[in-house]
Amino acid sequence: MKIVLLGYMASGKSAVGKVLAKDKSLDFIDLDAYIEEKEQISISEIFRVKGEIYFRKKEAEYLEELLKIDKNAIISLGGGTPCYGKNMELIQNCAVSFYLKASIATIFDRLQHETSQRPLVATIGTENLQEYIAKHLFERNPYYEKANYIISVNDKSIEEITAEINLKLHKNY
């Protein structure tokens, strides 16, 4: 079984994914890190040098590759991954998915001090960040909502979120 964690930037996908993978003795794969390893270049460099369209094509290719590998794993996606091409359809067919749903305030809180590490928000500036997040969430929510499960992450520890995911998995799989 593949377990896919999706949601907006800074919703905790990687942090939760690592703990969940350890709990379940499964491999943890961060899609962005996987792309960087395969492409031998950072995500922000890919965006800068080759552009977002190139990145989205590669992202879809590598997602499909990971979902079709014959081993169980926890896969953490980039915030935009479910919203492009047939990515969400692929996820629905090949994995159990969890949308880690964070409020605009929670995301803003987490992102405002790390914009330089996030290529899509690096040029936004803190004064426009909240509006940017709200607009993006509005656009992406229809894709995120197609996940098998929606877990609210606001004011919860990584352990609480992981326990909630484990409970849903235990009840249904």
C-alpha cells in the first residue's frame, strides 16, 4: 500500500510523513527530494532555469514512477502536485491519500519565516503572503478535497496527526 500525504506548503506533509513511516516501518519518500535527486538540481533551480512547466512534467513522471514501484511507502507530495495533469486521478487509483488541511493563518504562521526556501513564495513578500495563500488554497482545494481522508492539522502536534492517520488506516485497511 502506498500512503500519499498532500496539502498546501507548510501543512506538515514531510514532518508527518517521516514519523508515520517510522511508525509503520515503511520507506518515506518526499517527492520534491526525489525530483532533486533524479534531476541533480534543486527545485528552486529547476523553476529558475527550466521553468514551472518543465518542473510539472517531471513531477508527474516521477510521481507515476513512485506510485508504480512495487513496494509500500509513505509519499509526501509538493503542494501543487495534485493540481496538475492527471496526478490526482493517479493518486486515487494507486494509493490511500490524506489531505493535511491547514488554515490560512496556520500556513502563514509557518511560511512567513521561510519564504526563501520556497520557490513559489520567495518573491511574494510577507505583506502579500496571506492573500497569496488564500488565493492558492481556493484554487487548489477542489483537488485536495478528492483525497480519501481529510485531516485538520491546526493546533495539532505531529504525533496527534499521525495517530489520527493510523486510526483511519486501521479502521479501513
